[in-house]
Amino acid sequence: MSRDPRALLREAGLRPKKGFGQNFLVAPQIAEQIAAAAVPEAESGATVVEIGAGTGALTSALLARGAHVIAIERDRDLVPVLRETFAQRIDAGELEVVEADAKTFDYAAVPAPFVLCGNLPYQVTGPLLEKATGLVTAVRRAVFMVQREVAERLASKPETKEYGALTVFVRAAFEVEVLMRVKPGSFFPPPEVTSAVVVLSPRADRIPETPRFRALVHGAFEQRRKTLRNAWSGVAEREVLERAAAACGIALERRGETLSEVEFGRMAEALER
């Protein structure tokens, strides 16, 4: 692992920025476990796009697994710290440090397939998960540190309070595994919440996220207490809805939180027909 983030920050005269949601990983064993999930031994040499490299704790662990790392960091004060810390790795062509925002980075320029990996700032977790689902055909897997409550939502089942639109959208693209929980003391500064590492693996039977699919999911969860007949009234005409639902075996008296991502996909496909 690279040098302790606290020492690097201190030497550079820097402090964590609340506006960037910076909580730097300081537990080497956690970084190593994340890197092992991102780059199994059989995939040494894989390209990894690291979101939010920070001071390089995870970057170092990924490099130790033999990965070619493209490290994205939006904090312009940390970019020179990374480039100095990993100068030899950069010169060897094993690492690229890119000053960019992960939400707008040009992932299409990265040869597929690649791995997505990173400690996602809590305030932008949703947009970055949405970005990942859009990249599902290009990625081997995504391994993310997220807030524990987000991990529980991604892994939740229908008819539970955690189950929602985010669950459906992510699970339409990926199989979800919660790898481990991570205590606040593993970070500097410690966040006020417990974190978790999730592994997202592209589904073999991926459900296309069409405009119709999105409309069905949003309609169902924006009006959770309504029956599907009422929640989907703006998606299609009543007779069309009834025919499609009958073809799918979905009772319109049900509520949105009872449907699996597969059922949402089946309904979207029926409406397209």
C-alpha cells in the first residue's frame, strides 16, 4: 500500500475537503480486499478505471494486483500528490492520473472491457451508479465502496422498505453482491456512517433500460401507495396497459414495490410490442 494518507496530506499542507465528500481510506487490508475483488488473479493486466483516487491507497493495491490503472481525481490539489507518489509507475506506463470529474469523464475512450472501482463520495453515489449501469456492456465488473444503506438498497428484495427505483435500475444491469461492511474508523476523517463494498457483475440476461422501462419504474415508485393501474396511468392508455399486463401475468391491482426487475422488464417489452 502507498504511504499513510494522513502523512501525505500533512506533508502537502492539505486537509480533507467536505465539499468533495473526502474520506480517505487508511486501512491497508480493506484496500487489498477491494483490489482483489476488482482484479482476480486470473485477470492480472486488466484495465481498471478508479473513481476518486484520493491519496492513492486503493491505487497502490490495484497496481500490486498487476492492473493497468486509470486514476480519476477531480481535486486539483491531490493530482500532483498522486503524480509525485507514483512517478515510477506512471513512467512505466502502468498508471495514468487524470484530473477529471467521474460523472463527465469520457469512459468511451477506454478500451473495453475494463473494471470500475472506487470509494464513491456519498453525495454523488446515485449519479455514479447510474453512470455504471450505462456502461454495463463495456465493464467486466464494478467494485464500489458506498454507504451501507445504499448497499442494502441494492441487495434488497421486493416488498421490503429498502427496495426502490435505484434497486431496479442497478439490478436490471448487474448482479449485486455485498462483499463486506467497513467501519468509520477505516477512513480519515471517519464518516458518520458505516460503509460497505458492493461487487456489481454484468447480468447475462441484462434487461434493456429503455425509455418505457424507465417510465414504468419511476411511475411505480414515485407513487408507491397506488396500484399499478393508477401509477402507470400516464405510461400508456388503459386498454393497452391491461393487455400488456395480462400478457405478462401481472395484476394491475399490485403495487410497484412488489415487482421484480424482471417483471418490470417484461412489462416494458410487452408495451413495446
